[in-house]
Amino acid sequence: MVDGGAAHFASTIRKIKQKAPHILVEALTGDFQGGKQYVQQVAQSGLDVYAHNVETVEALTPFVRDRRANFRQSLRVLEWAKEAGVKVTKTSMMLGVGETEEQVLEALKELRKSDVDVVTFGQYMRPTKRHMKVDRYVEPEEFDRWKQIAEDLGFLYVASGPLVRSSYKAGEFYIENILRGKAADRSKAKDIKDSLMVHLEGNPSLSTSN
């Protein structure tokens, strides 16, 4: 697809909103190979959360992601989404692929410069023997530390743990409050019992990264 599936994303989101406007929609897209118009098309379709994953630190991007992917390009995608009017932008990073603490911290700072609101950290798990090996298994305490660091940097919500993935649902409770215009503080977020959220993910084959 020339547009990386942007039209399909946008059409699906608009139909969801037409049928059930109260449902919050999060779309996880690729980078559309740097096509700003495609990012804007999805961002202006009525979705509530625009998610695009940087996956790893900048130095490891050529080794971890598709060779066409670019850390700076991913930052631009998230910036374009926010410029187009999206309220909440979200990204995810895998730990355990060979990153250093300095690299992770720098990545977080760059994400905040791009006004990203939500970040999740999870353990990289090798899907098959054809994929890159796990460099190390990160201790839960380290995940907790990165959660605190990210919160201190100003992220609105952080989910961090070995089993956390980009579609991690715990954060959706807090994100819903932000979107509803009545954000609770982090200590109260865990008391929210219900949330209506549709999570749309792109086909990795349609873009350079997911």
C-alpha cells in the first residue's frame, strides 16, 4: 500500500466514532516511511491516542528494527501527530537488547522534547531463533527505577515491567481520565474500575516498524 494503510486506519476510526462516539480509540501505527500526510490523515480521523513505538534506543535502532526505520523519524511521527491535534501520544521501548542506562535516559529525554505523553517499558523476548538473541533479562527493580525516572521527566503515565507491552491495559484507565478532562493523580488511577478502549494495530508488513 502506497499510504502504508493510513486510509484504512482513518476510515476504521471514523466509523467507530460514528457508531459509538463514547468509545476511546488508540491506534498503533508504523512510521509510514516518513510520510507526514499519512500521519496527519490518521491523527485527524478522530482517534484519542496515537501510538508509535520507538522500540529501542537510537544507537541500537539499526540492529533491532527494520533497516528502513529511524529513531529520529519515529520522533517526527509522534510530533506530527501531536501537531495535528492528538491529545495523547504514546510509545514503547524494549529493554534487554544491549542498551545502556545512558542511552535509555537520553531516549526518554528526546521523547519528552517531542511532547510524548505515555511510555511503556517491557522485556524483549526472542520470538523465534531467526530473531536477535536476548542480551539480558532485566530485573523487576530496574523496571521500577525506569518508571520513576520517566515519571520524574514528566510523562503523564508510565507502565514498566517484564511483561508490559505497548497495548498494556493498566495505563488505559489513567489515559481515559486524561481524555475525559478529569485526570486523577497516579495514586487514584488504580481505583478506576472500567474503561472503554479500542486498540488498533497496524500490520507490520505495511510499514517499517510497528
